Amino acid sequence: IANIMNENFINIKVDREDRPDIDDIPEIVEPSLHGMVEVMRGCGRGCKFCDVTLRALRYYPPEKVKKEIEVNIKKGGIRTAWIHSDDIFVYGMNPRTSKGMEPNREALEELFTEIMSAGIAHTNPTHGTLAGAIADEKLIPNISKIIKSGPGNLTGIQCGLETGSLRLIEKYADRKLAPYKPEEWHWVIKEAVKTFNEYYWIPAFTLIMGLDNDETPEDSWETIRVINELEREQPDSMFTVTPLTFVPIGLLEKSDFFHIGTEMTPAQLGVMYKTWHHNFKYGIKKFMMKTGGLGVQKYVFNMLARSLGGVPLGAMERYARRQGPEHERVIEKIKVKYL
């Protein structure tokens, strides 16, 4: 602690080729936080901005996963299983032979069947790719049936939307779209949202602002436009979008951090404004109104959403006024064309 406080950090070198056997990875002996259970390591997608893709790809056998869930049940009384991976739709796949990154549906069905056999009430994966979710049209319907997704049992999943820019997605994460092509990115996003929502999955998207310090204003506007198109084409869709700032890791570890306080462009402010407005309108209000219960409870939830949701929007509008006309024009353009 003292060393950290004095900023005397210790550099630890990790051998990327270090690959313990599955049997050498110990199982949990006490309950995990929120019932989280790891099912695989590595990814294989090859996104340049990610560390995980540099790690050896391994899958835990379903019976190993079930044993950890049983620890959570017996010692912690946890009846939910939060299934951790960096792309659940890669589970059981050999990326060397599956050049198109097609999911191994049979392996995933076996995994989730074993998970549910532990006697849990709810499960959901932590992360998954949009392309992986729709590459096999039977995948989401079949998994949903196994885990009993439904109106009263929504399934959350975090997905990296990263950017709406076709240029950036092709340059930094082209295999994130496999088996699809970079020019199909917008279609993949929309089709995945449609599929997820149809089977009661709610994706939580993340964006990378200032990706490798290479994001142009047009890249930012392309992100704004695709979110707006989703809202207009699928007005009842359910998803959230959270912008995060670029951190230099993975193959981009020698790049510079993106500092939002000093480097954010007017168009990037627009991305923040649009995404928060979406989360307020389509996420907070709609989700709370649908799930907030009845009577007084529903009324209170709705009032909180209306009153608190607009606070960040007002703060961004005041920030734009302080920054000057260019920032103000971006906010006004979004209000006129993209809300």
C-alpha cells in the first residue's frame, strides 16, 4: 500500500505463453461475488484494443462449472449464476478451424443445460459479441429455452458496440464481426438487438471514446446515427449504451490514454449526450415503468426516472455553453435531428 501511495509501482511481467492445464486451475471453495462463475479464458476475436485476446483460449468443462455453482448454492445460498467469459458465443469453438468464428451451438447448449441442472433460478452470461449472437439463428432461441428467459426472467448481457464507425471497426476489430464483414456492422448491430429482445435478452452496450486517439468527428457522428436509427426502426427495443474512454492495452498498449477532460471534441460530447438521452428515455424510464411494480411503487420509480434522468443532460448542455458555439451547435443538432 505504501509503495502504491508513493507511486513506486512494481512491474510484473507475465509470460503470455504460460498456459496452465484446466486441472491446474483451482475451483472456488467459498461463494463468489454475485454468483459469478468463470467458464472460459481468452477470446480469439483479435480486437487490437483488448488484452484478453492475447491470452490462451481455454474452456472449462460443464461439470467443472457446475461444481462451482454448487459451492455458491451450498455455502452462500446464491440461486443465480453469473456466467463469466469475454465472449460466451466463442465457448467450445476452435478459432483455428472455425475461420468464420461460427458458434459451437451444441457445446453452448450442453454448458447451459448443465448450469441449470444445478438447481438455480436464474443465469446470464457476462459478455458476448453481437455477431456471435446471430451467426446461428437457432442459438439464442435454444439457449433462451434452456435458461427459461421470459418477461419475468430477463437475461442481461454486456456487448462491446465499441463504435458505429465502419472505418474504426474494420481497422481495430474486424474479427469482432466474424462471420460478417465490416461494412455489415450496422446491420449486425440492429439484427442482434432485434434477436436479443425477441427472446427477452437486454444488451448493455459499451463504446470506446477516442479509440487509439484516432476517432474523427465523422466517426462520432456515425455512432450517433446508428443509435438513432435503432431507436427509429425498433421503437420498442431495449438496450443501454455506455461510453467509456480509450485505455491503451492489448496491441495498442504503447498508445496514449484518451483524456476526456482535455481532449473531448464537440462530436464526442454529442456521443455522450445522445447515449445518455437514450439511456434516460429507452433505458431508465421504460425499464422502470415495465418492471417497477404497481401502484405507489411504480409511481415512485417513474418520478425518480423523470427527475434524476435529466440531470446529466442538463450538465452537458451547460458544459457546451461554457465551451462555446461549436459545442452548442452539436447539442442543438442532436436535439433537432437525433432525438
